[in-house]
Amino acid sequence: MKLNWRSFPFIGSIITLMALVILPSLLSAYGLSLLTQVLIYGLFAMSLDLLVGYTGLVSFNHASFFGVGAYTAAILVTRGVENFWLTLLAGIFTSLLLALLLGSLVLRSSGPYFLMITLAFGQMIFALAWRWRSLTGGDDGLSGVPRPNLGLPFSMWDSQNFYYLVLVFFVLCSVVLWKIVRSKLGRSIIGVRESESRMQALGYNTWLIKYLSYAIAGGFAGLAGVLFVYFNGFISPQQLDWSMSGLVILMVIVGGAGTLIGPVIGAGSIFILQNLISAQTERWPMSMGIIFILCVMYLRDGVAGQTIKLSKKGLKNYERIRNTKRL
Amino acid sequence: MNALEILNACKTFGGLAVLQDVSLSVEVGERRAIIGPNGAGKTTLFNIISGTLPLNSGTISLFGKRSEHLSPYRRARAGLARTFQQNNLFFNLTLLENIHLAILPHHTQSSPQEFLETWGWWEKRDMPVKELSYGDQRQVELLLALAQSPRLLLLDEPTAGMSSVETQKITSMIRNLSREITVLIIEHDMEVVFDLADRITVLNYGRVLFEGSQEEVRSDQRVKEVYLGTTD
């Protein structure tokens, strides 16, 4: 095969997938639980990246969709619904519906105003979860969500089995998201990020494009939320809070916005750093602040973005040298 | 049928009347230049034709269809294309991706490759547009509008900031366009205006000061005073 930067993502994903399949047998129980979280949050961050990196909309209430998906599943499960697929679909559907509703309101603004209005709506939903005690359990949250029963011969109470369930969803969603960003819709989403006024002048309904992107991102975040509540067994308003939205934005930025793989790397780096640093000191949030500042100063495109940039540059040089040698 | 018919268009920003009672009709296939001093309302006129700005009062018809309530993208689909005074491109995407986006919403026969080959740009297809020279970007600005296969083309100072060689290149691109395309052009370079335009509309303080053929514009005393400058 010809050495081409276009073939790198493919080879890279095969290697990553193989590593993700093998890793559980090498990791401790704690490591496995960490890796499961990385995949769930990675999916959550990928869905946000569709907005931040591809559409150019910095949304500050993405935790709403994650939390609402999780709460929907938790409410159904604690009220006796045992079917995993039903709770999963209900979680995705509720988040999607919320995204369609909120999208029709927040997409009237743009730039910093968009950020502020999404923050406001996010906090409204947080307050709703906090106060609607009869439904959500208020600040106590909802606990006692068991691992799902899929009717398979192996139990999901086994951490490895559950990890593989999450991995299957993670891979499927990554493929779907990848297909979306490569589709006609995906190209127009990128076009809106680059220049909305030009897109309008070219004949695109840019509002609809942003609306679709917002809804898709909300739906995937809801799915991640459902997986999270089955993993964690417990959901509280904290998962809906602005600080959670902030954390996932950080994952996208640290990993590299607009790359899909970036947010997963971001989720991984932040979880691992959090564990390493909080074992030494209580000042984890301060360390996170420093990491963020360093990223903004020296790693503007994030880990993945910077790597892609450098490897493209390297390949260009390589091809140039090869061509001169031929001459 | 006229390609464009504007009747009594008014546009104000706060208390400032930028367009006052502007009426304009442009025949299909015509090349019409819009000239006037800075702040005369030329770009605002383009923005209300393309729908970026709403009108306060008046009507706009595109090819005989009332269009003042249509959103910009609907006007674009009706055959209206425009370029911008300041380059407004998908800078981080390659030239090919730019053209692809321009062709996508329109039912055209040609592929992005055919289009770029026709205009002699295929060689540069993989360049990110931000890496092209300013003069090249200015031409891509026009190429994007042409890729929409428009029926009515609005050009906002297409030669602004270009060298004389580049200006000639872009002028000949416009001159050689099919007469099926109606062209409205805002331009400060009077050589370009006299080279391209069938008729000229002079705007001043948001009003149509004068409209006529090249000879009429050249000999009109008021136009000389506000724009061309007096000879003595």
C-alpha cells in the first residue's frame, strides 16, 4: 500500500481497537473500571465535538443531554422496567427530544451569546433535577440501578463483560459519527463552521444544518448517559451540572476539536491525570486549570490535532525528499 | 421579464437612512455596474438583494417572483449568487472541497473536477484556500459563485486590492461569461466599469442619482461632481 496520510486513520483505528480488545485481560479491576469510564466519556466528548469541532458551536449544556439520558434510564429501571433496549431507546429519545426543543431556542444566537444561553438552559435542567424530588430523588439522586440483563449467557455484573458491551457501543457510535462527518451533511456542517454567511449565499439552510447537528449530538450524549448510569449504578444532579459540561469541553479541547479521535484521547488523558494527581494532592482542580492553560498556550489543536498536523508535515517533507532523489 | 426588479426600497440602520426609495430594474443578460462614493449604500443594496439584510419597505422581484420575504438560501436556490467585498471562503478547506460545497446544493451537470478543469484550476485543487495568494483567493471568490451556476450574479468589488495583471484576468473572466447570466457589479475601478457595463447606476447618499448608458454617465454633470471629479 502506498504511504499516504489518508490511510493512517484506518490503520490507527485497527491498532487502537485491537488494544482495546486485549487490554481488559492485562488491567486490574480498578484499571478496567477506569477504561470503561474513558470509553463512556469518550463517546460523550465525541458527541460534543460534533458541535464544538465540526459545527463551531461551543455548547455549554452538553451535560444536560448526558444527564437526561441517564436519568431517563434510571427512572425507568427503578420503577421496574427491566428491558435494557427499552431503557436505552427511551434515554436516547428523551435526550433527542430535549435537543430538538432546546435547539429551536438556543440556535437563534451565536458566539458568546450561544455559550451563555446554553449555560442558562443547562442550569435550568440541573435545577429541575434538583427540585423534582418525586421523580429524580432530588439531591440524593437515584441509586440502585443494576447492570443490564441482556438475556445473554454471561452476566453484565462481570466487569469485563460490561466493558465489552460498552466497547461495542463505543465502536458502533464512532463508526456512525465518522460516517456522519464524512457525509454530505457532515461537509455542510464543516462549511457552516468555516463561514455561515457564505453557506447561506451558496443556498444552504444553515439553521437546519446546525439544528440537525445539535440534535444528533444530543442523542449520542444521551446514549453515553444511559451507559454511564448502568456502569455507575447511581445518578445525581451533579452529572447535569455546568461543571460536567465544562469538563467535557475540556476533554474535547485537550484532545483536539474537529478530529473525533481527539475527544477520546482527551477523556483518557484527563481521567488518567486526574487519578495520578489526586493520589498525590487534593488540588486536582488547580492542576486541571494549569493543564488547560498549557494546552491553550502550546497545544492549540489538542493532542490529536497537533499529531495530525505534524505527521502531515512530515509526510510532505518525506515525499519532497523522495521526489528530489528521483530527479 | 427582468432578472431583478427593485421598487421603492428603503433601509435604515437606527436613524440613518442607508437606502431611500431605491428603484432598479435589470434585464436578463444585462451587465449593470453600480457606482458611487464610499457610504453610498452599494453593499447594503447587495445585502438586501441577497437577503442578508431585511428591507424596511419596498419590494424585490427575482425573475418575476416576489422575493423580499425569502431567506438568503432560498434566493440562492432561485439562481442568485454573490461574491463578498472581503474574501469569504472556507479557508481551512482545500480548493476542491470549496468548489464541492458550492456545487452540492445546485442541480448542475458538471462535477467539481470538470468545473476546476474548465477554469484551469485543477492543479491547485489540494491547496488549502488559506495558502493561496490574495489574488488567487479573490478569483476563488468568483469561482465559488460561478460554481452555483447562477442566473443572477452580484459581484462586490471583484478586483479590490488586485494588481493590474490580476485585474485584467478577472475582468476577462467576467466579460466572457455567458449572456444567460445577468451580472450586477459594484466597482471603483472605472476602467473595469467602462469595460464591462452595459448600463451604469450611480448611487449617492442612498438614492439613485443617475442611471444610463456609459456615454450618458460620462457626460452627466451631476455624476461628474459627486464621483468622477470635475475636469477643470
